[in-house]
Amino acid sequence: MAAVLGLALRQTYREPEHMRFAPKHYSSTEAALATASDDTALGDMPAWDLSDLYVAPDAPEIARDLAAASSEAARIKSTYQGKLADIAQDGAKLATVVREYESLCDLVTKLGSYSGLYYTQNQSDPARAKFNGDVSEAITKLWTDLIFFELELNQVDDAVLAAALQHKELARYKPWFDELRKEKPHQLDERIETLFTEKSQTGRGAWTRLFNETMSALRFSVKGEKDPLSLELTLNLLSHPDEKKRKAGAEALAKVFKANLPLFTLITNTLAKDKEISDRWRKFNDVAASRHLANRVEAPVVDALVASVREAYPRLSHRYYRLKAKWLGKRKLAYWDRNAPLPDKPERVIPWPEAESIVLRAYAGFAPEMATIAKEFFDRNWIDAAVKPGKAPGAFSASTATSVHPYVMMNYLGKPRDVMTLAHELGHGVHQMLAREQGPLLAPTPLTLAETASVFAEMLTFNAPLASTTHPREPTAMPASKVEDMINTVVRQIAFYTFEREVHEERRKGELTSDRLNAIWMKVQAESLGPAIDLKPGYEVYWTYIPHFIHSPFYVYAYAFGDCLVNSLYGLYAEAHPDFVTKYFGLLRAGGSKNHAELLAPFGLDARDPQFWNKGLKVIEGMIDELEAMDRTG
């Protein structure tokens, strides 16, 4: 529920279909890549200094803070349980209690952030895994003492709470109380909530861990590679310039996924049933309703987004892949060619110092304050950039505790797309820095809005180098690459959401076989990718590796939400909307203290209007128009 946001390590990941856990060991090929990330071609890259959280896993401050947090949770329970209704009669007293609860949330988030980030640096280290597991277990244990808190607050009479919120010290928490009130119909008796929390370690948590550790251990024997590769590097082959390598990687993936299909089918069925049980007890009628509540977005808004994107498939992905097939000299693209680089695409290694300069210049061109905040991440080692053995793959920005600061994780290999990823994650970091002033309960941003700053920052960075291109292929290659990213963010994620809906709806009627899961996957992929993509045998099992289906059901539509929202916002910026920068920074500083309707109102935007989504989609459509025009004249 709401306070879990304050207790968990909050990470915002880029590329949900590529979010994975690190391999347990590196092959010779992987070791070479890891070494390459540190060579002179890329320059010196920063590594995390986690001392602002804790200096080491055995630091006495960790044991001290764990003990203090446990003691404080017990004190809050013994002091306030059964008394919050009476305390709410006095707004000043209730404000004091909420501040105590908020302070504890910050401390626990600091602990969880450190253990999670420390583990991220080398997930193959058993000592780090044990440390992270022990801290997580301790947090879960103390959280059980706090379950009463929000349940009891929601039992306070509406009129009494409204009167208490008139007090100036409590009034700032009104958005938090408003969101808490929305959860009331779905909350259970305290004993049942406690049972759900404790059983999560051996239920959903255990099955998720099984998925993670299975994926981490998988190795793929790729034709032409001396040693088996991890999932990360095998998937990376799907964007290799050599078609033979793309095909070999795709076939190796399909072979291993098929070999493990019974296990992934069992995990999917079990977790879908687990969610169905939880939804039934909490009276969520729709399979995605709990996600909408957590995202603070109404179902009709999501429905409008999904309908708009699905209706636009022919104008977006279908049309673009038909154009790309022509560029690659094919009638149809095999599925392993979908992310193939364009012929003669310029691809140079961009050293880390140059990547830093590109992003900071783009930020400064929009607002000097944005560049100033971002520069702290470079100067103070709040970024961990290099590829290292055992390090988690992918990229994210972890907001950590509001009393500290965010940390950005990268796996930088000098590709132009890595620069875009850096811009993206630093956008999250700037957002999180600005929202810190809201405090632990109000700073966390719903997923639907969390992508706003990151995608906007990426758009700023994309447009900056585009204006100064010199390579004859760049005027086509760069916008084509951006279109592909947009399709992966919007079209692909809505297709994933459609797949999840069908799976969870059918699971309510009984178990799904592997063949049925494969069939649903192929149907939604054919609909979204279009006739220019040949979904050859083997692709039917590619649903198995996508971690968001396991970690965060229905999370994926937040990416499409954020991308379309940013397209609309960026259009206003390009049109010199009055006071745009001031309004934009106001949106970021608000964190989770306002909902999407309040945040978009100053820009004259309304996400409930289907035309809002069509406006964002037309940005992608317009870029494809330009690519088609270049092709006709090229």
C-alpha cells in the first residue's frame, strides 16, 4: 500500500523489456566487454561513492539504524495503535504523529537503498546477496509493526479528518491522505494484512526470486561464439550489424527459452493466481485496477491511451517496419531484424567525457538549473558507469531517501544510444532531486509521471546533436533510431499490457498451458508489429524473459503514458508556450503531491481526452512522414 513506497528501494528502470539481473559469471567474450568499458577509448568513468548512505556493509551505523528503526516502529505501534481516531481530533497532534512516521520511512528507505545499491554493484557475490536479503527481511519484519497505521487512519471519520487537515502543519499532507483514502475500500483487517505481508516472502517474493536467479544462470550457446553468453549479451546480438549474428542470437534465445518453458509457465501461472487471490480479497474487479490505484490514474485514462495506441498501430509500427524492410533490401523483416542497425549507419565510440558534455550542454540549453543539478551526479560520484563482472545490467536512477540524494546506474559502452540512456536516467535524477523537498511521503512520483522528466531530457539531448550532424547517413539514421525507441516505448509496451490483460483474465478461469501463453503472445505481437515483421518459429516463447510481467504486473503502460505525455509537452516547448520552463520545473518539484490532472492543467493538457494521446502519437507519425519523404528523395 502507500507506505511501502517509503519503505522500499525505489528504482526507475529504462527499457523494461531489457531489465535483467546480472550473470553469475562472465564468459571470455563478456570479460572482454567489461574490460573494454574501462579502456582509454571510453576514458575515466565514475563509480558510486555510497558513503552518503553508509560507508560499508559492516559499518556500525547500519546495525545502529536497523535497531533504531525496529525500536521506533515498535514504539509507534505501542504508543498510537488504537488511538489515532482520538488523536485526529487535534490537527497539531496528528501532524506530529505523521511526521514521526515519515521520519521512520526515510530512515528505512536509506537502509534499503544502501543494501540494494551495494548488491547491484556485484550480484554474483554471495556476501552481497546475503546482506541485501538480511536487510530486506529486517525491513519486512519491522513493517509488520506499522501495518496498523494506515489502516487506522482510514477509519478516522471523514469530517474529523477534514477538520484536522485545516491545521497548517497537517495541511501539507492532504495529498497523501487523499491517496490513502482511495485505498480504503481495498484494505483488509490488520491480522490479514500482516499475514499477507509475512507470507509475501515465501509467496510472490520467492517465485520472483526463482525467476531472477533462473534468468541469471541461463547461458546461451550462440553459433560463432567461443563461450556461452549471458542473456544480456545474447539479446544485444539482436541489434548487431551482421544478420548472421542476429539470427544466431535469436535462435540461441529461442532454444534456451523453450528448454525452460515449463518452469516459466509455472511461475507465470502461480504469480497470476497469487494476484487473483489478492485482488479478490481486496475487491479489485479489474485485473489492472490495483496498478491504476498505485499509479494514481483513472482506468478511463489508461483505456483512452491503450485505444489510441492500438488504433495507431498501422500508422506507426506497421508503416515504419515496412520502410525499414525496404532499407534493408527485404520484403519482410525476420523478428531478429527488427532492431537491426540501418545500412551504413554511423556508429562511433563516444568517450565518457564527451557523453557528459553532450548531455550537460543539452540540459543547459533548456535551463541552466537543470545542467547544474545534473553536474553534481558527475562531480560527486553519484553515477556508476562502467560495465563490470557481476554488476546488474541495464540502467536506472534510484531516488533513495529524500534526506540523501539519487544514484544513477549505467552500463556505458560508448554507443550513441548509451548517451541517450545517460540523458534519460539523469532526467530521473534531476526530477528526484527537485522533488526531495516534498519529503518521504509526498516526493515519490507515480509511475505514469515518473517517466516525464526522463523522456523529456532524452528528447532535449536527441535534438541537440541532431542539429549538428555531419555524416551523410546521420540525417536518416538518427531520426530512424529515435522512431524505433519511440515504437519500443509506446507500441511495444501497450502490446505487453494487452498480453498481460489477456493472461490475467484467462488465469481467473484456470491455468494456462505453455501453448496458450505462446498463442496469446503471438497474437498481440502480430497485431502490434504488423505484416512487415515475420514472426518465425521460436519467437512464440519470447514472453518468458520479460521481467516486468513478473516483478510489476501492468507496469508497462507507464512508459507509453510518459512518452506520449512528453511528446505533447515538448510540442508546447517548441511552440514557445508561455513560461514553459517555470511550469515544467513546478511539475518536477511537485513530486507526488499532485495528480496528473493538476500537473498538466497549467499547460492546458488533459489526459482524459483521447485527443491528448493522439497529439503525442502524431509526433511519432510526423517523424515517420519525414523518413518516408527522405526515402523518396534519397
